[in-house]
Amino acid sequence: MSDRPLKLLLIDQDPIFRLGLRVALEAIPNLEAIAVVETDTVALQILAEIAEKDPNQVNLVVLEFGNGHTTSQQLGLQFCRQLRALYPNLPILLLSSIQEQGLLLAAKSVGVNGYCPKGTPLPELVAAMQEVADGGSYWFQDTETIITPNPSLRDAARTAGSGHRSSLLTPNSSLPFSKLRNNLRLSGIANIDATLAAVTAQLQVPGLPVLDRAILAGQRRELLAARWLLNRLLVSPQERQEEQISVADEPPVTASLSIQKRQTLSPLLSPGTLQSALFTSCVTKLQFPLINVTDIPLEIDIFREDKKRELLYLILQKLSDQLDELRASQIEINQLYELKNTLIRDLWQVAIIDFFGKFSRIKLANQNIEIVKLLLQNTDAVQREILQKIPLFCELYSYLLFQTELNIDNRSYPVVSAEAKSQALMLLENLLIQVANGVVQPLLNYLADVEEIKQNFYGRQLISTREIERFRNDLSWKYRLKNYINEPKAVFESRYELFVIAPRGIANTSVYAPRNQELVKLSNIPLVVTLLLEFSDAIAPRLKSLLAVFGSGIVFILTQIVGRGLGLIGRGILQGIGSVSSVEKNFRRNSDRPK
């Protein structure tokens, strides 16, 4: 197997699988997904463009055969024939959920070089990709993997003799075993870290039931134990001995710090790995229900849950592309703050274009209107009301691009700590939700009651004209309350409101952040709101004291004066009744005497 970088083109109809695989592969060194597409047509267009510029830019195609549909499978076979005719030297790997031997034989006959089922462990999948890209074949059959190396490896295996037969099954026969073992260890740790980050994020969700918290805490302990065990099993004795010698040669204080550093820092500290772990955790949380459990209406509430999830996945994928472009451009950290509005606007625009389709049209009042062109007319309003108010945007980008510490909630979190990943995950989820709200807002402004839009996107509970108008009115009141009351209050209280994805749905939380500059700029009604809050805070203790004194006085009057007066009156009445009764008795006694 050669050491050249593996550059692949991924074709799959499932957006969730595309994004998940791309995020997982980003952590693998010397492997790059050049493009991730949905259809064969787009794949052919990309290959044609690449062939004109640099034929060596793609050395492997990974594709699926229609997710189990017979027609799609036949079209997939036809596409493979076409691909083999156009690019006879381009290897093809089938990554599919199909298991029918007949279809696999047909795929092999049309030029497919290898097959792996979906769900194959990542190290094995990467080995299969590299094997196929190097000119060999890799066919997974039930529990047995049939690997045919490329001719050079096959000849080397023959000359080596039967004693080296195991080298045929080694994904990289020229790679030392220790290096391969280390790669497997790093890959396993990356998967554990991603799961650990997801579990830690769930533990941070406010209001989590006690039983769920106990289960998640147990899972976290198991993951930490598995991570420690993996480090112990896949580190050779020689490497462990070298590590001990290197520490022993250092002064005691320095050696202690070195040990702590090795225990604290992750073995995978590249920005791509950090982003991959964070995005994998986010993908995991996107499987939760996306019902809005807050009392604040959100624009995406009008969408069906599958459309919400599709939109959030798309924004996450576009965010990943944007971060890759920023790394390639070698942007500096101080430029992030200058480009903040541009970056958010570009992310929002590309999400609209890809979600609705660049050339999609809709018939409205006997006119065919381009949906994207119409929605992008509302750019200024969306930026002003939603995008520019997304909090801690630069802090998140700086964390992902430059691995800076996160300063949130009046605390500084080290880059590789679980707390930093948890806080970054909250910022990422809030960014996705707010950008999704920005995508839906112009749709509600221009095309809210169009039947085609309602059928394709809306949930059943918000499909009638009356419900849609009520929903839009709720959103209008939300922005009024936010601009005039809630936002000034949040500024005065030095906090940001964040929307996060919890196991029960979309929830909200708040984090501390200094907002003194925004407080100085407040004017008109927002300023009056902060002054009223300050006046309330100033007068509240005195008013409470006054009410306490007044209440004590009322209690004294009611008990000591009114109560005693009523008691005396009652006693007098009772004594009067008693006197009248004795007079009546005497009168009767006298009247009964004989005269």
C-alpha cells in the first residue's frame, strides 16, 4: 500500500449517513473527502471538472446502490458501467447496506473493485478504502473478508513464502506493525472521545431526570475505563519503556508536569480532529426529538421534524465546509471578528440555496418565481433580527480553528477538556438553530400560506391558514418583547440566551458573558427597561422593609386593638344576655307567687 494521500468522492442518497461518514473520516490522517454528493449526475459533473484540472485529485469513488430499492440498484449498476467506461483506472468501492450475493457479483462484473457493508468499523473501512485505491480489491462476505492485493503486493507475498501469509491481510504491508497499531489506537480513542463528549453534553442538560443522569454517569465511567484500557493494550512495551526513560531523565518537577500533560492532552490535537469530535457529538444529539419545549416560539417550529433535522444537518455540513475553507486560506485569529457578519451571512445564504434548491421555482399568481432569489431579498432583516445576534460566534470559530481556550460563564476551559467540548457543543447547537430560524423567516414572510410549501415542509398542527397567521403573530410578538424587554434585561444581567438540543427536545439555557459595551449603547425603550430594573433592584429591599413594618402594624392593630375591642364587646354582650336571663327568671318567679 502506498503512502500517497487518499482522496475520495462519496456518493450516497442518505444525508445523515453522508454527513456522519464525512465527519468520521476527517479525523483520519492522509485521507480527504474531496466531495460528498447525493446523485450520480452531480458526481459525474465533479469528476469531469476535476479531470480537466488535476486527474490525480480523486483516486477512489465510494458509492451506495439505492438503499435497497430495486430500480435504484439497477441504476447504480448502470452508473458503475458508465464510470468504468469514462475512467477505467478509477477504483470503485461499494459501501452499501445490500447483502445479496447476486447483486454483489453483478457489481463485481461491471467493474466495482470492493465492497463493505454499512456499519463496518472505521479502521477496517479505511483499510478497505486504501486497499482498493492502491489497485487491489476488498470484498466483505459475512464474517470473512476476501482481500486481493495489488500485483506488486501479490508478487511480494509469493516470494515471501507461506511463512509471511499474514502480510496479505495487512492493509499496509510496508507499514511497521507498531505504526499500524498506533493508528488503530488513535482511531479507537477518537471514537471513544466523540461518544464521551456526547454523554458529557447530555449530563450538562438542565432538568435531566435522576435515573437518566445515573445511567449516563455510568456510561461515562465505562468510556473512561475503555479509553484507559485501549491506551494500555495498544501501546507496545518498548514505547512504554521509552516513555518511562524520557520521564526519568527529566528533573522531578518537570517529569511530574510531563506526566500530567500526557494525561491531560488528547493524542489527537489537530483542529480537524477537534472539530470532528465536536461535530460527531452534535450529529448524535440531532437524533433526539426536535420539539420546542421552551415557551419561546421558533421559526423552525412550523416545519415537520424530518425537515428540521434535514435543515440542521445541512447547516452543520456547510459549517464544516466553511471551516475547511478558512483553514485553507490561513486566516488569522484577529480577522475572525472583522469577518463575523460575512461568515454568518454566507453560511445562511448557502443553507438557503442548498435546502430549497438553487433553481427551484414555485407558481404564484400565474408567475414562476425563483424561491431562493425571493428569500434572499430579506437578507438585511434576517441579519438584523437573527444572525447578528447569535452570541459567542467568534469564540466558537476560534476554538475550532485555532484551539483557543473557551471563556464562558466567567470561567476559562482548556481546549481538550470535556467541559470545553460541552460548552462548545452548546454554542454549536445554538448556532445551528438560529441559522435555521434565519432560513425559515423569509419563507414565512413571503410564502407562508402557499399550498406547495405547506405540503412539502409544514407539520400538520400548523397547516391551516388560521394557525399559520397565529404562529406568525406569536413570532412578531416574540421579536417585540425581545427587542424592548428581554434583550435589554439579558444585557443588564450580563448573560446570553442559548437554545440547545436536549433529550426531550429543543430547550433553552443561559450563560454569563460581559456585555458592558452593549449596555452603554442602549437607548429609548430598552434603556428605560434597564433603568426600571435598576430602580426595582434599588427600591425592592426598602419596599420589603416598609411592607414588613406596615404588615407588623396591621397585625398589631388587628390583634391588640381590634381583637381586644371585639373581645370586650363580646364579653359585654354575653354578660348582658346573662343579666337579662336572670331578670326574666326573677320576674317569672315573682309572677308565680299567689297573691
